[in-house]
Amino acid sequence: MEIRELTKEIRDKSIEYAKPKELDSLSASWYQEDLLYSGKGKTIFLILPTPGCSWALGPSGGCTMCSYISDCYLKPIENSKIIELFEKELSKWDYKEDYENGDKIAIKLFASGSFLNPEEVPKEARDYVLKKLANMEEISEIVVESRPEYVKEEVLDEIFDIIGDKLFEISIGLETSNEETRLNKINKGFNNKTFEKAINLIKEYKSKHNIKSKAYIFVKPILLSEQEAITEAIETASYCEDLGVDRVSCCPATIHRGTLIERLWRRGSYNPPWIWSTIEVINTIRQNVKIPALMDTSGFGSRRGPYNCKKCNKELKHRIIDSNFDQSQIEYDCECKKEWMAEVKFSDLNKSKTPIKHLPLY
Ligand code: SF4
Ligand SMILES: [Zn+2]
């Protein structure tokens, strides 16, 4: 079975079995220390309620590792409701006091898809949110996420007309610079040219606006060995730097429910990366590129996330979080490192040389 059909089939099933959602439960927020463009500061992370990612809801079935759709409403949402929930989340945090004490404050708006796609975040709601943030002197950086095809001149013009000279970062899930992996293993549906077009447009806007770009790098897509996953992630960061991306953020795989990655994991054909691999990736990227490189640690040490051994999981997670602030190298040792080294060394040995046409599931 081909990847799209299979992803679509799994997605449809998970949507069919999903319990109806209460709209009020679909927004969320948290507030914590973070690395801003201006240095160490605080960020409000805010999830806006949306109908869901158009790519995942469309005929492609979406990306093989992502289940954001299961936290979405799946139906259109009134602008007034989006605004109400945005206000509710924003009012939870005491960023004003931190600002008065000299902290820099950023906000990251998550739309579980593309903030710049008006079918996911309608223009009226987007304008309201941006106007509100534009008028808040405490907020100096606004970060959103989007697929590259929605990074368009008219949208950027509309945004900068509202936010003026505040810093605006667009984070794009590039996942990998390897097109074969992106198209046929992640089912991402866009090629390098589309990504490059978006980054070039952002670069053009730099002459008149305070705009930045970030690329997410997905560490260990399905059907890659541990070694291949490490190599691809490292190469992707260099590709991003060469293109003029402002920073990269690595996201190691965790097993989301109702995804193709979960199906392969349940059948023993896939494991998230070792934490050692994520350290190898981030240390090497930081040696190779000059732009800031972050490593996400969500799910580290859990059954469905990157894993080493019980002795070192927690410690390494903390060391990675600390290193994100000062961009330092992570030096550490544990007995389990030998096992990881053997897996990395031998993981390609018994791999078939026949190119994968059909997924090894049926
Ligand atoms: S990774 Fe992004 S583009 Fe892919 S399905 Fe998830 S939200 Fe949509
Ligand atoms: Zn260990």
C-alpha cells in the first residue's frame, strides 16, 4: 500500500473514533523560560483552537508522525470564540511583572497547523490577535508556525501593517532537506523549491521588516536507520544555514496516537531515536553551523519518546534544556552509550538494498 493511501486510511479511522471535543477545552497555554532572539527571556506558549491542519484533513492524510488533528475541532469555529479563548489564555500569565523586572517576553502562537492559512485561522481572528499583541509593549517577539505554501506577500503585508516593527518569526516544518524522505516517508507534500521560495520571500522582507525564519528538523522519520536519521538531521541544519534560515529547532520523534508511525512502532518496525542520537545531532549541528540550534525534549524518557536508560534519561533531558540557552556542547557518559554505539554502527548492515516501493505492512 502506498504511503498516502495508508496515512489517509489511518487518519480517517482515528478521526472516526475521536470523541467530540468541547470547544472550550481546545485552547491551552503555558509560560516558561526560553531562548529569544534578544537572549534568555520568557515565552507565552498559546494554542489557538482551530478546525485542524488542512494538509492532515485533505486527501493526503497528512504527515506520518503527526496527530495534532486529534486535538482540533474539525469544524469551522466562530471568530468570536477564537478571540474569547485567546483572551482567556493570555490573561492567565503574569508576564507584566516579569517585563517590569527587565525580562524580555515573546509569544508563540500554535494553530496545530498553519497560522498563515486563513482556512485554519480566519483573517478576522488573526488580525484581532495581532492587533492585541501589537499594542502590548511587553511582547517583543511573535512566533507562528506555517507550512511554506502559505508564506505569501499579501499575507506578510497584512501582518506587518498591523504589528509594525515587532519581531515576527515564521517557523516552518521542513523536517529534512532530503526530498525522498520528506515526500515518501513523512508524506509532507512539499519539495525543497517550495521551502526555498518561502525562505527567499522572508529574506526579501528583511530589508523593511523585523522578520525571521525558523526550520523544524524532525529527528528519525520512519524507514530510516538510526545512523541515517542522525546524518540527515545534521545535513538539514547546514542546508538551512546555507539558505539563510535564522535558526533551527530539532524535534525528535515521539509516537503520536492514530498515526502511521504508531502503527509501525506497535509492530516493532520502528523506535524513536536514542537520546544519544539527539545529543550527537545537536552537538554536531552546533559545531557545523553558526545559527542558533535548539533541541526539543518533549517525551524524553517516556515509553513513546526518545529513550536511553533509566539512569541517564532525566539527567540528559535537563542538560539538553540547559544547553539550549547557551548553545553549549553536551558532554556525558553512561553504560548504555556502548549499546547505542553498536546500534548506530550496525543498523545499516542487514538492510535491504531494494528501494522501498510499498510499506512493509501488509
Ligand atoms: S506536521 Fe504540520 S503539516 Fe504535517 S500534519 Fe501535522 S500540522 Fe499538518
Ligand atoms: Zn544510560
